[in-house]
Amino acid sequence: MARPYQPPLPEEYTRLSPEALDARIAAARAALGRALVILGHHYQRDEIIKHADYTGDSYKLSQLAAARHDAEFIVFCGVHFMAESADILAGEHQRVILPNLEAGCSMADMANLGQVQACWQQLGAAVGGGTVPLTYVNSSADLKAFCGENGGSCCTSSNAIGAMTWALAQGERVLFFPDEHLGRNTAVKLGVAPEECVVWDPTQELGGNTAAALARARVILWKGFCSVHQRFSVAQIEQARQRYPEVRVIVHPECRQEVVQAADDDGSTEYIIKKVREAPAGTTWAIGTEINLVHRLAQQHPEQRIFCLDPIVCPCATMYRIHPAFLLWALENLVRGRVVNEIVVAPHVITAARLALDRMLSIA
Ligand code: 13P
Ligand code: SF4
């Protein structure tokens, strides 16, 4: 799929001070009233989060998109796949807006429909039927539709265990895409043996496997990853433990298996926030996830010591593309009756993708 093009903002928006941006965003929100809902993913910068009606992880934001039927406009401060999911789950009268069309997800781009269809065909020829496709929500709408059409489902990091349990019960093996690490971490938690997990490299015939290895596999993991979470290492965890022996290490399950296993706990962004909120004063946390969230937690909990596992902090560059100037531009256009940056999933994709997302939402 061609990368969406975001035209440059009109100059008046690029010259505004942070205070002017804040004031005009607030005025536009007030003018739009209940017709507008702004959803903000936890990785958004503070300057965006302060204007969000709701914040959440992918699961919670999908639930909200499905629930807020009174809002005509859903402005999604997150990345492209999240806005697509909102459009699939929202009512026909609702319009979903992504303030910067270039806010994508590099992991979601690591699997496309043509590659997954080729994989499916090769798998079918090598092992016959019995494979259940399970896509991480960090994927394009047509891959969610592929799962819906082929007896599979979608999952987020917060219900991956339930979704993979469900998928394993439906067939002989699961094809999990596009995140190798979330897939492996989930399979390990479910007791799937290492030799029953194989990696599918879309650039190689049979994904780089023998037909016999594929036939033995219970979980086939697409070779995709998150560039932000891949940076966290066991060495960083060891350093944190040396410096603060009492430290609690909590990471996102998109981290590599050895990192998740060396940590004390792992979970979605919402789970990480919950754990920190519930901890007593004086707790020390080393957190392995995106830096905007870690900084915000550190600010909100001065009674605890909170730091990022990675000393060379790395934001999610695509989430960061939602600058307040883009949000203001999108909102002021809505006030003038003009919808910009609407995310519209094709009707022939929506039905099957909705099946996969509804399955996802039915699994806690
Ligand atoms: P969460 O669903 O945990 O918020 O994760 C989304 C994501 O993209 C993590 O990189
Ligand atoms: Fe995608 Fe990683 Fe950014 Fe999450 S943190 S949106 S997986 S690139």
C-alpha cells in the first residue's frame, strides 16, 4: 500500500506558540462540543494528551471507538492502524480523523496482504489446513479482514494470551503476524515449547522453513518487530538491578523474549500504568516502553523513582508526528464544516475486518 501523503500545514499553523496552539485547540473543542471525541494513545506527547477526552492502550481505545456513538467526529491521536480500527468499529454516521496521515507504524508495515496471502498459500501446500491466522492489532485493515475471512481473529497486547488460547483451540497451529516477539512471548506463557515455534521470513520460500518443521509447529511467527521495543536489552536490565537492587523492571511484550523473561513483569501500556499507579510510594521502576509514557509516569508519580530502561531514549517517531499544530488544523477545519484527513476503510474490507475486531473485543 502506498504511504499516505500528508500535505504541509498552512503556514499560519506552523508559526503558533505552544500557548496559542493550546488556546485555539481548546476553543475548537468547545465549539464542536459533544460532536467531537479526541482519543489519545499513551505514547502521544503531553501537549496532545492534555487535549484528549480519553487515553488508553490499543484495546481500550478500540472499545471507546465502538462505544462513543454520539460523537460525529472521532479524532484519533495515535497511528494509522488505530484510526482504521476506529473506522471499522464506529457507526456509519461517524467520521474518523487522523491529524497527520504520516503517523503510521513501522511494525504494521512489515506485513502486507500480498505477503500474507503468499504465506497462506505456501502453508496450505506444505501442511494442508488447520492453520488459524491471528493478527496483532498493529496491522492494516485488509490483514484484519484476511483473519476474519479465514476463521481467525485480531488481538492486542492486553488480550494476546486469551486470543492465542482461543486460536490454538480452533485448529492445529496459529499463524501470528506481524510481531514475532509478542507472538513468541505469548506462546511461551501458554507453555508452547520453543521447538514448536518457527519464524516465517516473508522474503524466503516457505518462510525459510522445511515443510516438516512447519507441520510440527504450533505457532508460526511472522518476522516483524517494533524498532522502539527491540532496543531494550538484558544488559540494561542487569545495569538497572546493579544500580537499584530493589528495582521492579516492567516491559512491553513487544520486547524480545529474553528481555521479557529477565523483567519482573510485562504488559500493555495500560497495564504498565496500572502497576505503577498501584505501587506504594518509594517503589523504583525501570520501564521498557516508549519514552513519552515513561516521562509522564515519572512526572505523575514523584513519590516513586521511575526511569526508562534505555538510557539513549528513543521515542516512537511515528506517534510523534501528531504535533499539536496538526491537531489544531484538523479541528479548525471541522469547525468550518470541512473534514480533513478522514480515514475511510473500504466497505468490502470492513465486514470481515469487523468480524476479527469483534472477536478481539469479546476476548478479555
Ligand atoms: P498498547 O496496546 O500496549 O498500548 O501498545 C500499542 C503499541 O503500539 C505498542 O508499541
Ligand atoms: Fe508501532 Fe512500535 Fe510505534 Fe508501537 S511503538 S506504534 S509498534 S513503531
